[in-house]
Amino acid sequence: MPVVGFGTGADPPVDHETAVDAVLDAIRTGYCHFDTAPVYNSEKPLGEAIKKAVDLGLIRSRSEVFVGSKLWCGDSHGELVLPAIRRTLENLGMNYIDLYLIHWPMSSKPGKSGFPIDKHDFLPLNIPSVWAAMEGCFKIGLTKAIGVSNFSTKKLRQILAVASIPPAVNQVEVNPCWQQKKLIDFCKRNSIAVVAYAPLGASGTFYGSNRVIENQVLQKISKSKGKSVAQLALRWCYEQGIGFVAKSFDKKRMKENTEIFDWSLTSEESDAINNGIPQHRLCPGPDFDSSVNGPFPADGRLWD
């Protein structure tokens, strides 16, 4: 799995052709890891863009890209997992994906696909049943790896207790303002790769924040080092030994987000980031509706 991933869940949403063009631009820039999900409505344009990239000679075959998608809450029922991944494959126009994740550690009533999910539609996640179905998808070759997203150490322990095939990945919010040190340590001890989403705080989205980009510690280092705050945040993620999914449809920023490998943070800079930034979760869960719930609670315990 490539360390740098390209996120396709645009907010506000973009039209189909814009999404296709963005993925093609990302491939031209050098991205080969793409993250999607049914709730993002980006599976079809991602699949079309990859096919176009092959036709244009940007890549030789589909096998040169790493594609991950997710199981939505309304499909997080043992009997619905296989139909769900088959729909994802149909949307992508592929016969396998590289990574399939349980999107959230919760279920909702079957057939519910909207976001946010009404609180009356939530159901407890039957981990043994759903994970067994995920393992089945792996065993018949529909996905090369299976994992989870937004899982706490408590939820990971529940999966590990019943899994024949442990989760390969836990995709969670990680950034300098929500460092998840205990969770990352737990995942490393259990050979679960961590992939950070919202590594820049999801600035500009309805659920995100400018807290990372406007952080004074990062801005101070940015000025002295001659690197953007975004590059500092992504380099910091990389130095934690984790991957990340960065999301920008702007060509200049796409390129900038990949230029983090020929320099490093000093010990003083790392110490300032690790110990000098207050910690708050930025991104909400699928039950969040600001018009009803008000501001998202900083401890983010809606789904624990």
C-alpha cells in the first residue's frame, strides 16, 4: 500500500467529469493509491478515470494503482457485505479492489445510505458476523486485503478476538491536532497499518476545521523551514510510521502534498509538534448533524 493516498470524497460534491479529471491529474502527478467509498459517490468516476489512464498510457494496467473502498453502515450486516462489495466493484468497473474497510464501527437499518444517519436508524454492529463476511470477500478474491476505519482500541480488540484474518488497516483521523498516539501504538503492536484521513484537518469541508492549517506551532516551523504547513503536517504523519490520504483537487497542492520525502523534521521541531499542540478530534461521526447536535464534541465519543 503506497504511503501517500489520494482522497476522492469531495465536499462540497463535484460533478462526475470534475472528479474524473482530478483523478487523472493525480495519476499524472504520481499518485497510485486512491481512497473511495459508496457514501462519497466517487466510485464510478474513479473507475472511469483509471480506465482512461490506461487508455492514455499514463499507467500500463489497473494493477499499477491501489484502490480502497468501504462498507457503509446500512450494509454492515453479515448477509449484506458480499452484495455491497459487488456493487462497489460494478461501480468501479473492476473485478477486485486492493483494500475493503468497514467504514464505521456501527450499523444502521439495511438500505439506509444517506449521511448523516438518523439516530433512530442506528443498530449495534455484529462484529463476528460482519467480519466473517469481510473475510469471505478476501477468500474469494474480491479484495486483496480487509480492514476497518474509525475503530478505537476497544473495537479493534473485539475484532481481534474473533478474527481468523486480522484487519490489515485502520483508517482514522490523525493529524498534529489529533495525534492518536495510544491507538497508533496499539495498531503497531498488532501489525495493523494506520492510514490517516484528514491529515490537514479537512479544511473547507462542512465537518472539518482550519485548526491544523492555522496552528501557531506549525506556522512558526513553516516560516523557519520554508515548507508549507500542509507539508509539515504530512511529513509529521510519515515520521509516525503511518500512511495518509490527502484530498485536494488543485494541481499545485496535489504536487506539494507529495514533496515530503527529501527532508525531515528536526528533533526540536518534532518535539514542538508532539508536545506543544492541544489535542482535539476534528471530524464527526456519521450521526453528526450540526443543525441538531450543535458543535461536534471535542472528545468525539459518539461512536465509541
